[in-house]
Amino acid sequence: MATEADDTDVQTMNETENYELPGRRSDLTSDSAIPLVWPPLLELPAADKLVVYLDLNHWIGLSQALIGHRQGAAHVDTLEACRAARASGRVTFVLSGTAYIEVQRIKHPDQRRRLAEVVEELADFSTLVGRHVAMALELDAVLDPIAKRPSQLSKVPLLGRGVRHAFGIQSGFSIMGPEGDVTESFRQRYGPAKFDAHMAETMLKMERSIFRGPMNADEEKGLRSYGYLPESTVAMAQKRLEHELSYKRTMDADPSIRRGDLTDYVSVRELLIEFQDILPRTLQQRGLVLADLREGREAGRRLVHSMPSTDVSITLKSAWHRNGQREWATNDIFDIDALSLAMPYCDVVVTEKACAHILRTAKIDQRMNTALLTNLQELPEVLKSSMSKRVPATLVM
């Protein structure tokens, strides 16, 4: 979906440096009065599917239950409830791209192998689309009423399979010959059913290997040929962390910033940093310039808070920055990315207590009609009683 930025993009972002969202905000609540704009080009699961997101720590808890580890004893009933829910066909468990990044930190091969086993059993490596894809679709939808050109984007499914979908890579694998793509002709010669089965097994092995980590140098070499570059995603998260640490240092030097319009300042930074590529490209595609968005102070606020994933991101970042004692870490970047997708687009989210507290205080769970949990023991009852928040092509809010 991305294209290389041209001179127009650069000029637009230079203008963005002067973009303001003034107006006093002393609370940490989300702008619940601002209607959310749901992107029609993001293809949602069927209304009879309950989409459930667990953060990595809770997947680890289930993996401990899987092998009878003493720390997993409290989660045995939950594991069985999850198995029954998946077998019913009503519940879909999903991963985010951050799970693939965070799992790299687990160095013990047996732990990663067990984690991969429970993820395959319950989720079958189902993944949410990359956050940057959702952001682009949301922005495109928000700008649609004032756009001067029709959207150039295509429909993208929210749910896919595997690491490529989780990082927004929509292309598939092809067999290339001297005359170009020969995948289909090779498939016909090999036998369509046999070819498809072989490719499905190959892809499954790749997903297993990526999630549990390569077992030796040869396997790592093979994974890298498919684009396995774990160090690049960690480096990107570190770069984004530096932006937040820099802002924290600014506020440490001038604590009055934390007592002022912090949510609005964070909103501006979200546009400058997280949308630095997406905003200029989308404006150009829709025949707009930044001045088209400058209708007043409230217009800027409506822009950022009407985008569901950005609303979550700003809520979390504002809370962390308001707390001057908070020490930012890459885990915070991972949590923000994962929850910015999971809260708007999943029916059930199980995450850690600090993030859940912020989201509940801001009433994000109510705003997005999401069951927000902090421990696995609550999950079985929710799996039985919760209903999908979707109706065909629409989210019920």
C-alpha cells in the first residue's frame, strides 16, 4: 500500500510542523463525544465470529497449562474453555505483529516451542492486519467527506494468517522463470490439489519456525530468504521509543506541560511522528493539502480522535506522559501498537493491568464495545456470554 514519498510529501510535512491542536484538556478521558469513523475498506470478520486477542503473557500462561507447569495450573480450565470455543467455530483467537516481535526475547527453545504449539492449536496463526495498514485505511475514511479524488486504496481483510499479514505484507509467493511468473503453469503441471497441499504445508512450517525461532543456522537462513528480519522490527520500535523519551525529557525540563493541554500535544505528535509517511501520501492521493484540514481547533481534534486505532494510541500515550515517574520502554511501544488494533477491532481483549486501567478510565472499552479483561480466569465466562459487536459491514457502538 505504501509508495515512496516525493517532493510534495516532504513539503506537506514541513507544513505539518506548524499544525496545532490547541484547546485546554486537563483530563485523561477519550473524546467520547467525537464519533468514530470506521474504515469501510477494512474487511471485518463475519458477525457470528467472536474475535479474541490475548497479549503474549497470557499466551505464555496457556502454554504453561498445556504442559502441566505449576504456574499454569490456574489456567487449565481456561485452556479447555478456549479449546471448546475454537472447536465450536464461533471464536477466533488472533495474534498481532507485536507478538512476533516480543517472542524473539524468549531465548529458551523449549519455551518458544511450547508457546508456538498452543498458538497453533488455538489461533492457527491467525493475525490482525499490520497497524500501519489500519491507520492508512482509517485516515482515508476520515478524509473521504472532503476528498477531491476517489480513494485509491483497496479492501484489506482485518484477519489473515501469519507474520506477513501481521506486518501488512499483502503479496504472496510466486515461482519465477525466465519469462516471469510461472506459478500457475507449474501448479497445473504439478497437480493443483497436490501443489496447494504442498504450499499450505510449507507455509505452516514457516509460521511455526518463525514463531518458535530457527533451531539452527540452516533454518535461519531459510527463514531469512522469506523476509525474516527480527532485528529490523526491534530497531524500528527503539527508534519510536526515542521519540517518546525525547518528549519525556522536554516535559521533565518543563513540568507545566504535563499540567496543560497534554492530550492535544500528544495528538499533534501522533500526526508528526506516526503519520509522517501516511498523512502526506493520503492527502496527495485524495487531492488535498494540509490547509484543507485547518477548519479550527476542534477540526484537528475530530480528525485524530475519530480514527479508532489513533484514539486508543493517544489515550495510552497521554496517560504515560502525564506520569512523570513513568520510565518508557520498548514494551510500551509494543503494547500501544497491539492495543490500538485490538481494542477497536476485537470483541475480547486480555491484557495487562496498567494498560487496562488507562483504557477503562478513559472508557475506551465502552466507546468501542470491547470486553476488556486482565486475567485468564475471567475468559471462559466471557467466551460463553459475549456477542460479536459487528453486524454485516458495520460495527455496533
